[in-house]
Amino acid sequence: MAQNWKENIACATHCLVCEKQLGAKEPRIFSTFDHQPICMTCKKKEEDRDDYPEVSQALIGQCMTDSELSYGVDPEAFCYHHFYPFTC
Ligand SMILES: [Zn+2]
């Protein structure tokens, strides 16, 4: 997990799945599967996958583990971004 993930990933200019353009103020959200920013339409499709509940549970577990370690990143914010839309 790069320390500057916020600059590198959070401010992506397009959805990594459908390549739709994302303006700085347009909501985006991290993919639970590959941790890249995607648009809300793609997130909806992701949530329909059969393995989504399993994968999102695993992610939450991983985030709780990471929170106890002292990385230079904010693992809590990183986790939230997989479940709550954000803007750049
Ligand atoms: Zn998309």
C-alpha cells in the first residue's frame, strides 16, 4: 500500500473499469476486488457479484488488522473508501 495512495489513486481521472471520465467533484469509490477507483455504476455491478459479500468481509478483516499496525497511511480511511463514495 503506497503512502501517497490518496494522490495517486483517489484523484484518478477515470473509472478503472469502464474508463468513464471522473471529474474531481464526481463521486467515485474503491473496488473491493482490485482497490482501484471506479464509478458508482461499476460499484453497483460489483455488489451484484456472488463473491462480493465474502470479499468485502475479508477486506474489512484485513483493514482491522492493518489499523493495529503503524503504517504511514490511514488504513481506516483507505477502508472507508471501499464502502463510501468520495470525491477527489
Ligand atoms: Zn465505471
